[in-house]
Amino acid sequence: MYETDREAREDLFQEIVLQLWKSFPTFRGDAKITTWMYRIALNTAISGLRKQNRSIQTQDLSEYHFNLSEPETDNKEEDFERLQWAIRQLSEIERAMIMMALDEVPYEEIAETMGITQNNVRVRMNRIREKLRKILKA
């Protein structure tokens, strides 16, 4: 969700793998390897976003024209695109948390990765879900 086109996603994936490779000697084993990997991937993705945001970008708004007020559709691909669009409207932290939740990462691991309590994860996830509902209904 940090990149919209296929080539950019592939570049990001390669950058994440490179950062994991470079950082592996510093892995202390204090956390699960998956938590450590998520943290490296998240930091790499957010760093890339910040670099992109420094340059002025323009986008054709027609690509964001969706009729979001329609009730559930039978088109799974369209629903998936709408969800992707809505997730891109979230902040970096919210996006990271919802992506981990969608990857079925346990709240305990999300809390450890984000450096917050599990209770805080639950509260934030509820707020993120509500925010997504509002975005999709708008």
C-alpha cells in the first residue's frame, strides 16, 4: 500500500530485502525475527514515502473518482481497489498498523513493532476501522 504501481512496489520490495540483508548482523534476538523484519520493512517504506513527499507531485484526480456511496458490489477487484484507495488516505502509522492487521499479525507483535501497548493497538485499530468506514462512505 505504500506504492501504487507494480514497478514501484517491486523496487520497494528490493530495497526492503537489501535493508534486511544489511541489518541482519545487528539483529540481537530481543524480539521475534518477524517483528524485527516488520520494523525494518516499515521503516524502509516510510523513509521512501518521506523522500517522495519532499518533491512536488501532481496526480490526475480522475484516478480517484470512485462512487463510494454504492452498496456492496459483486466485483471483488473493484472492492479491493476501493479498500486500497481508502488505506492510502490514512496516515503512515495508521497504514502500517492496518497492513499488519490485514497480514494477520497478532496485536502483541504489532504492539512490539510499533513500540506501544497492546491496549493502545486495540484502541487505534478501532479508530482506524472507523476512519476507513467513513472514508468509504464519503
